[in-house]
Amino acid sequence: MVTFDTLLRELRGKIPEIEPPALDAALHDARRPALIDVREPDEHAQGMIPGAVHIPRGFLEQRIERTVPDREAPVVVYCAGGTRSVFAVRSLNELGYHNVRSLVGGFTGWKRAGLPWEQPISLRPDQETRYSRHTLLPEVGVAGQVKLLAAKVLCIGAGGLGSPSSMYLAAAGIGTIGVIDDDVVDASNLQRQILHGTDRVGIAKVESAETTLRALNPDVKVDKHRTRITSDNALALIAPYDVIIDGADNFATRYLVNDAALKLGKPVIHASIFRFEGQVTVFPANGSPCYRCLYPQPPPAEEAPSCAEAGVLGVLPGIMGVLQATEAIKLVLGLGETLAGRLVVYDAMKTRFRELKLRRDPKCPTCGDGVDRRAIELIDYEQFCAGPKH
Ligand SMILES: [Zn+2]
């Protein structure tokens, strides 16, 4: 009969191992190995080697292909003391992974060698429940949720577009949501501005927004900016945020937000709505193409539609604002393809989405060839739309 000790000794002789300092060097190499932590969750929670992927030993065979699809890729496995990892390597060999080594001395040996380790990121138990449908998505996971909780998104306007975008961002666990709006809730807003309710008429929109967003998710901090964005305050307002959602109802603000965001290198998710039609796009952090590539100059005042007269289908900003929130979450997580360089136009009457390609204009006054973005001067255009906000 083979005893555990004999089997371990036998395997040790066959299975390649790596010493902690050699692993440290390999992790800084261009062809760094995939590092798998096969300890139990309670051990992993105490500390881990930076960059390791945690797959408890019991799930290793089941999950390794998702983490390391290439069977030729170099892999290092570690446990607490370097015993369980030897058996893990044997299993991986059986699955066709032949470039696998076990860390000598495991995590204990790594720490004893004075090498860096970190506390793994984790969620509170109530957050694990609240965000479970996110963390179940491998593309998001706990790490992604932690990113969302650390993210700061600015919603310009707490109106038709700002309502659905900020509400979904709050529900998703975006940790800080800035809301800029100088207005108070009016009864004519309630047909589409779902942040606000009948009992809030006459209350500042930023206050109403905070009440709704915090009720949805107390994890969210709401920065209330009860002001109008101008050339004097635009940079200070935008600078603290990672992503800007432009839900403004007027050209003056859109140009100002575009120019200030370009100066600061912040991505802007732009949307606008008119009657039964909405459009949405992303002006990326690298600034190309930008709003001025689309509309180099504001239209003459008499051609700009007056919001008060135009009217809008109440549900339309809901659709466009939710698309904005989706793009914001993708930007925070670095997921998928954003709408950068693409303008999506939604026609509610025909239920049709069209996509137009946007190109950078080399002559664009703010992102064109040779333009120094840091030197962009902010302009306060005349407000075209003094009527109720859409
Ligand atoms: Zn441009």
C-alpha cells in the first residue's frame, strides 16, 4: 500500500518546482506565468500573492480552462506550504498542462522570503448578496464590483436623461455619483424624470436625486452640485470624476462639457433627445472624435429647438439614459466596445436603431491636428434653451 508520504516524495521528484525568488522574477517578466492560488477561501482571505487567481483545489480541474485556455502557457500553482500544490500540478498535467510548476514552501515560504503580498479584495456580506448577479458574471466578478464601488461618475443634469442613468448607476453600485443641477422639481418634469416624485415638486432636484439614489442603494455617496456648469467652475466640477454623463438639454452646456473634458482627458457619454428620437455616443478619454467633430460650432439661436416647445415622449430619455449608464459601467470596467466613434440614433416611432460612424475632424478646433488640448479656452455660449428641461 502506498502511504501519503511515499506518494508525495515520489511526486516531488517528478514535478517541477519553483523557489519564491525565482517566481518573483518570473512575475516581472514579459512572459509571466499564470499564478493559481489553490488554497481554501478562508486561507486566501488572509492574504495572497499579487496577481494570483484564486481557484480552490476542489474546483481546479473544473475552472482551469476558463482561467488558462492555452495549455502551453506557463503556470505556477501555490498552496499554503507547497504540498497541496504538488497534487494540483499532477492534476493539471493530466489535463494536458505541461508547463506547470509548484511553488516551494507555498504562500508561507513566499512571505518568509520577504516577498510582497496583499489582502485580497472582498465585499461585505450584504454587498455579496446585493451584487451577486454582477459577481456571477466572470466579466465583472468581485474585482469588477470593487471597481464599480470605487468609481466616480458625474451626471450633468438630474432631468430626463440623468434620472435613469443615475438610478441604474446607483443600483449597480457606482460608489460616488455626482449630480449637477440648479433647478427645482416642476410638475411638468414628472412625465419622464423618474428620479423625482409628486411629493418633491418645488424641492431642489439634487436633493430629490440624493433621496432617491440613497434609497435605492445606501452604498452610494451622492455629491450634490446645485449649480449651473459655467466656464468658471467646469474644470473643478469635472476633475474629480472618472466618467462624465452628459444629460444636458442645451448646446451651451454640451460644448462646455466637451471642451472641459478634453482638457482633462475624461470620457463623456453624450446623449440627446428630441420628440420621438434620441441619440447617444461616447467621446472617449483620448478625445477623438469629440462633440465639435460632430458639430464644430453652435447653431444660430433661432435654429436651435426650444425645449419647452419641442416636447418629448416621456419614455425616450429612459431608453437613452439607460444606454448612457451601460456605457459608463463598461468604461469603468474596461469591458467590451464602447460607442466611441459611433453615434446610435433611436427612432421610437419606428422602433429602429441606426448607427452612424463618427470620424475625427483633423480641423476640429478642440481635438484636431496640432491642437494643444491643455490650452483649450472654455466658452460660455448663450443659453439657447431657457424653458423647462427635458
Ligand atoms: Zn473634435
